[in-house]
Amino acid sequence: MADDKNAAYHENVKAVCKKYDETVTSNIIKYLGIALRTSRDAATVACSDKSELERIREGFMKKKLALSDSDSDLDKALKEVCEQMGTSNKNKCRVAFYFLIAEKYSKISDLA
């Protein structure tokens, strides 16, 4: 099981994702690295921040997941994940958010 410092991320993914996978969750945590530990703000996704969503699209969706959909299609998927996590939820866990994106595109196995 996950170590204590990452247990909260694992619990959050379990709570919001249909197909929790411990290895994939750990790999997302590893991918996000130091960013998760720099501040509470860095551990969450602000769906109202266009530049943050662009970084997720360009860095995670296009580079890490190798998605080649149009920017508008990827942006639509980001919006759907934002809504899935709750538009009024101001603390969208970044690890769960990335997991949901991978799940949406059937890329879970690519992160294992």
C-alpha cells in the first residue's frame, strides 16, 4: 500500500475514480513529483485557471498520454473532468484529476 505521505492521494483517487489502481496512482504521484509537495495549491487543480488547464493539456495529455486530439477536444475533456469532480469543489485533487483524464481516454494501462 502507499506510504503515509501519499495515502491521502490514494484515498482521494479511490473516492472519485471507478477503476482505482494503486500502481497507476503511485506513478501519477511520482510523475507530479515535487510539485505536490511545494504547496497545497499545487496539489489541487483550479478549473477556473485557463493557463493551468493549458499546462495539463500540453504536458500531461499530449506529452505523457500521447493524445493527438485537437486542442478543443482536449479542452472539452478537461471541462468534463472538472464537472465530474464538482464545479463547486475548490479542492480538486491533482492526482485524482490526472487519473480521471487517463481513465477517460483508456490510458490507465499506459501509466502502470
